[in-house]
Amino acid sequence: MRVTTLSGVPIRIHYSFLPLIFLFPITTSSILVQNGLGDSYLLSVAIGLIYLFAIIGSLLVHEFAHVLCARLFGIQTMSVTINVAGAFTKFRSLAQTPKEKAFIAVSGPLASLLLGLSLLMVAFPPVPYLSFLPLPGRDDFAALGIVASILCTLGGLNIIWGIGNLLPIFPLDGGHILFAYIWHRLGNEVSAQRAAARASCFMILLLFLPFAFIRRDPCMGTFGFFLLLLNLVLAFAPTHAEPS
């Protein structure tokens, strides 16, 4: 579903993302009550919508870092799509060299990390007199106030998103960075993609599935299983894909 256009790039929201519009107010309501920030339903709805749009904005910052970096190499973008798992960018053409591939892939996580650190610095300025937030105190989460709590949460989410995307697993950006490195070493794009997909399978078996088994988390196990299937397909019937 196309919602707008930014810098000439169509922005789409997948239907899988729509249920989050209703889930966010419910989730934030319990968080507000638990942390003593209020128990008003209308307030929880407002905070939920703020979180929702802020997360969409964070995803767009990540994806447009890919878009702008790709433009530097003459690669145009077809669309950016936001879905329940995050977001992905569809390009009109592929990176022609390992260098292009690596720079486009790493730009997204770097943008997320910089955004996350910036938000945390606004919530917790390193120099006290730089603070412009009317906070009653900084001893605990509840004392931060609603504004700083939102900034703190979004800052943490962006840092987690940036670091998580650097894991060497397809279709994460880290998988594309690994692919670019192997491509540079081997000099063969198809062989590099197969090798990167096999390495991704190993990382999934090492990280996702044992963690899901130990924690008895069916969601994590299902996610890891589908990632494993995707990388098995890439390993034996490789296709080209740009960073998500």
C-alpha cells in the first residue's frame, strides 16, 4: 500500500504492519502504568501513536541511508516498504562491485547507530546544562518523564536495530557485508553468494535455534527456521538481492 513519496522514492506500508497500529496503544498503556507515568487510556493511545510514527521514522532513516548511498554509485531506488519485520529497499539495479555492495549495506546500520546515540544524548546530555527537558530527576525510568522515556526507548531500539542488522546473516545487512567481503576475496559474485549463504546457515544454527530452544521461544524458533530455509535456497539456487 503506497502512502507517500520521499525524495522521489515511493514509500509503501505492507498490510502486515497495520495490526501494530492497534497493538501499540495496548502495549504502551501497560508500560505507562508499570512505570508510574499515568494510567489514562487516551494518554496511552497518544504515546502509542508517537512511538509508532517514531519507529516508522527510524526505519526510514535506516532505509534512506541505503538509498542515498546507492545514489552515490548511480543506483536508483524503486521503493521502500515497511512491514511487520522491519523494512526493505528495492533497487532498480544491482551493485556492480564488492565496494559498492559493502558501502550500501553498511550505511543503514551506521545511520541507525548514529540516530540511537543522538537520541540517548538528548535524553541524557553529557553536559547537564545542555539539557532542555523539564525532568524532575534522572534516578530511575519513571523519574525521566514521558518525553525522555520515549527518547531513551527509541534510542535503545535504534542501537539494537543497528547492531542486530550487522549480524552476518542474509537478508540482514551484515549478510550483504559478508557477501561483499567474500566477493572481493574470490572475485566471483555467484560463488561469493553461495559461500555467504552457507555461512549464514551456520550463524543461524549457532545463534537463533539454540537460543530459541533454551528459552523455549516458539517465535524465535520459527523466525530462525525460516531464515535457515531462505539461506539454504540462496546457497543452492542463489538469487541477487540488495540490503534490506
